[in-house]
Amino acid sequence: MTVHIKKSKHFTDECGTLNKDSIHYVPCKIYHEGDANVTKYFKTSIKTDENKGLEASLRGYPLKGIIVDLPKGYEGLILEENGKWTEGTDRTLHVRNQFNSLTYWNWDKVPTKDDAFLSALDWIEISEAVHAPVD
């Protein structure tokens, strides 16, 4: 199976780059495909505290978060697949938007470098240094 990612040549005119307030990495699995009434369940009145980061709530549960920039040279993509995928067939995903940063949330603790997601982002820079040519 092959995965093809297609980016329209007029992509930047059509979409551009999303701002840091648009992408949220939330600590839960949502069993839903399609449109969602996000404003009903995700309180977007985010409080900022210098020492504690960001605070919000999802369905009444408190969230603590920080804004995370993607590593230099990387960009996040919002992908969409037309039609249902079946095992063993090629997939074609279309780029719908891109982003350079996101808001990363934990349920009840301020995110730290010990979180798996943030550690994975650190590993990108570490692996580049490890695999760089030695002078």
C-alpha cells in the first residue's frame, strides 16, 4: 500500500497557514468523523498565566496547556481523504491547511518535556545532531 499526499499548486492562495490558536492537541480520543460542534464543548476562553501556562476546559474538565512551535524546518499539515479507505489499496490524502505551532493540552497538569508528545518533538532535533556528519 502506498500513501500519496497531494498539495495543490495554488495551495497557498487557497489556504495559507493557520495561526497558533487554530490547532489544539487534546488528551483524549474522540470517536467521531465529520463536523463537530466544538464551541459547545470546548471553552475557548483560554486564561493565560505566566507561571502556569494556559487554562481551558473541555466538557467541564479542566485543561492546562502551552503553545508549542514545531521544530525548525518542519510544518504540520491538515489532511483530508476523499472516500473510504480499504486495506491493501493505495491512499490519496489532500492537504487542506498547514500550521507551524499548536496548543498542547494536558488534563490537570502543566505540560512538561517529560510528556511523550513533547519528547518526540525534542527527538527530532536530537536525531539530526546524532546523524549529522562529523567534521
